[in-house]
Amino acid sequence: MLSKEQVEHIAKLARIELTEKEKEKFSTELSSILDYIDKLNQAETGKIAAIAQITGLKNISRNDDSGIKNQELREKILKAAPSRKDDYFKVPKILE
């Protein structure tokens, strides 16, 4: 069972004020929670596979490409740009 001093220390860390009655109550409640956690720690989990999520959903992603497969169309678009550098549009600087 947690001592009154331990409960006061936890309350201080949590930045909450407790009355004497609350300190006694939380001493019992926190002790029972820690006992339960100890039971869970004793469970044999070595043969159980770790899981990250249980829904079965997978992240959908795609390759990062320009989407333009036609090289002639690409060149036509770049030539129509008012200003360009190599294969990129050149735009005025907006941030300093």
C-alpha cells in the first residue's frame, strides 16, 4: 500500500491539492491499481505477436511522380511558362 508521503509526492507532481481524506482514499485506490498492473506484468506474453493496430487497414500511398507521361506535352507546358530554370517554373520570391 502506498504511504501518505508517496501520495503527497504524486499529488505534488500532478500539481493537485488533496485533503487528508482524499490522501487516504487515493492511497488505497492507487495501491489497487499498482497491484493490478503487477498482475498484468506477471502474465506470460512471450509467445504473443506484437501488434501495432487491429483494424486491418493499411496506409495507401503512391509513387511521387509528375503525372505527365507525354514528354512533348511537358516541354510545351514548360515553354509556355513566362520564366523557367531548367525543368522548373521560376516564380517571384514571396518570403524573406
